[in-house]
Amino acid sequence: MSKKPLNVAVVGYGFMGRTHSNAFKQVSQFFTLEHKPVLKAVCGRNEANAKSFADQWGYESYETDWRKLIERKDIDLIDIATPNDTHAEIAIAAAKAGKMVMCEKPLGRNPAEAEAMVAAVESAKVANMVWYNYRRVPAVTLAKQLIDEGKLGKIFHYRAKFLQDWTISKDLPQGGAGLWRLDAAVAGSGVTGDLLAHCIDTAMWLNGSISSVTAMTETFIKERQHTLTGKVEAVSIDDASAFLARFDNGSLATFEATRYARGHKALYTLEINGEHASIFWDLHDLHRLQYFDHRDEGRTRGWRSVHITDGDHPYMKHWWVPGLQIGYEHTFIHQAADFIEGLETGKPASPNFRSGLATDYVTDAVLASAKSRAWHDVKKA
């Protein structure tokens, strides 16, 4: 039986453009869905790069102006894989044109942009999703199942950290195509909106809404040469960010992110402590979930390492035989599959734009708290 085409246009051909393209290209090979993504067009400002990307990934066409994609009648879904300063304009225009919209995280550079994006997709009633992919790591999804089943009991503590080390050199410039994350005008913020946004989204998915925060941030290198101007300019992003938080369910949390943890390239870990049990997960060992259950017999009680490869583990029945692992790229394939399944069942997958707005409200409160050195309540989405 032939599948219904889902005509996709991806805006952006960088790191996220590749991960999203791979997801759309692979999803129909491993998941049984009524729709099959068709790589209709890719868009990027450099024509030679856009053409090369289209040829490599099998896109039918390319554009150098995203507005042309919005105008095209043969495009169903606009996927935004561009720097943060373009998310809002593209998403709002796409929604007004009746296109489905998927957008890289964070949703907006600030809550105002995110609110406008939510209003646009909800007014147009178009399907929408934010690419917070760590929800789709099978081990993290299993953690969600265990929590929802009450295996941990009442939650007391949530702690997360995301550590990198790629901006330590004072000679690293800011801004431009490869280093826009160091330019607040483009990124919105530093590690708070980049790394902590992932931690916050996962945390609220697993443990519910965050009610209040108190934070501190630091910019270790105060000035850097700007790639676009050639001038030495003040650095306005946060290099490190840490905060305490209270969840609506009464649990306490600590969050930390930095790009100055020498020796760590992408160390994302989370631990949750409950009345009956605890769980721990590490991105560097992403196919394992560490689990401790106090109700086990005392003689054999202890932390166990669950290898997430069996068919009854989340998503794994779609892949290989038990014992064989999957990786980072598969999380995006899982998210594409859930998005498409949501179109078919009428039960939209999450996180949608409103969920993305909720995360933006938390990051905004974190930055405000760091500035005021006081506790801040988090606005509800």
C-alpha cells in the first residue's frame, strides 16, 4: 500500500540540518506509518552549500530564501534548523501560511518571541513540535514510564548537569556562522538557553512544572573579537549557569551547565531520588539506565544497570536484536516518528510549542534571578 507523502522543507544545513534530514530520511524505513516524509527542499543562504547539501541528502530542490519555501504549494512541513534569531520569524510566517512547523530548541530567544510563535501555531491550528530530542533516548523514556507508574514514589530530589569545554580558549572569537552561540544577539543567551534548556525540558517532562528558581551565572572571558566586525567586543552570553529550583510537586532541584569543564565534551547527567527508588542516566552511556529500588531484598539490594536494548524497552522493537545499541541520531528519528504518528492518530506528540514556551519561561526566570540575586517565580505557559 502506498504511503501518503509528507512534503518536508528544512531550513538550515548545519549540524541540526543534518540530524533532522537524517531523521526524515530514515523514519519510514524503521517505523510503520501512514505517511512518508519526502525531502522536497532545503534552504540556506549560501547557494553552493545549499545545492551541495541537497545533492548529498537527496532533496528534490533547494532555495536560498526561506520565504520562497513558505510560498510553495508543494511544502507541507517547515522544519527550522537555523540559529535562534531566525526561529520566530520563520515559524510565524510558516504557521500563517498553513504549514506544519517543527523548530529547533530553544523555541525563541526570549519569552516574547516564544509567545508570538505559540499564538501563531495555535491560531492557525497547525501541527507543531520543538526538537527537544533527549526525551526520545529510550533510557530516558523508560525513566518516564517508571516515574508515571509510581515506581519511585514521592519525588524528593532532581539534579541535572550539562558540561562542555569548547569555549575555554580566550582566542576563540564570537559570532559568525560557526560561533553564533557566543553572540547573545543571535543566541539570546549562553549555556542557559542552550544546554540548560535541554535539562529543563527533560526535567519538567519527567517531574512536572518548576515553580521558582534562584540562580547565578558567570561570563569568564569578558571580551572576544567578533568574527563579523573584526573588533574586540564585550561578551554578553553566560559561560556558566547554575540554579536551585522548586517543583510544583514539592521536590527540590539543582541544575548546572558550563562550557568551562575541561575534559567534558557533552556530559549530560540526571538523577532523581524518590521515596522508594532512584534513577540515574548519563548521555555518555546513553543506552543504560541506573536504577536502585529500596524495596529489594536487603542482601541483594543495590544499584543495577539496565541495558536498554530489548524489544519491550521504549522504541527498541523498531531497531536491532537485543544486545545491540543505538545512538544519538536515533533520538531524532524517534521524534520524527512520534510527530507523524500524532498527525495520524489525532493525538499530537510533545513537546509542542507551548511546552517550549514553558521552558523559555524557566530560562528567563533563571537569567532574571542571576541578575537580581533573588528567588524568582516561574510564569506558567
